[in-house]
Amino acid sequence: MPWTYILLAAFCLVAILALALNNNGGSESESEQRPVASKLKQANIPFGGDRAYQYLKEICAIGPRVSATEGMARQQAYLKSHFEKLGGRVSLQEFPARHPLTG
């Protein structure tokens, strides 16, 4: 019977700590935790269907773009160049992975 009281007390302590930390008990303020809403509205973003279709045709012209192939590398270079020209900062997330069929 004493073990049940110890377990109950431990559970209550963990629950109280979890609630305290969940109620903004961390060092970050609420404004730092929430993303800032963009001032740019969707209506202000120019979209050209013909231009988008041209981008799609250029990517499809690369051919198959399976991971770890020349086609994928060309697509990545194309997209990286495109977004850097628009002022974006582009970084690729690389990681080692075994191919499920070829190892």
C-alpha cells in the first residue's frame, strides 16, 4: 500500500511540472513562440499561369528525377538557381540513405 502512495505522489509531481512548463514557464516570451504574420497578401503576389507552365515544362524536360540521379541533381540546381535569382537563400538538406532495392 505505501508504494501506491509514492507512485501517486510521483505522478502528481510530474503532472504539476508538466503544467507549469506548458503554461509558458520557459524563458521565451509568447511573442517569440508564435510566428509573425506576413504583411504580404495573396492578392499582392503576381501569378502568371503561362510562366508557371513554362517552369513545369523546363523541369519535365530534365527527364526522370529519381533520388541520387543526375536528373535529380539537375532539378536541384535549377530550383536553387531560380530562387537565388529571386533573392532567396537556398540550402539543401542532404543525408545518407540506403536504397531499398540496391542497398
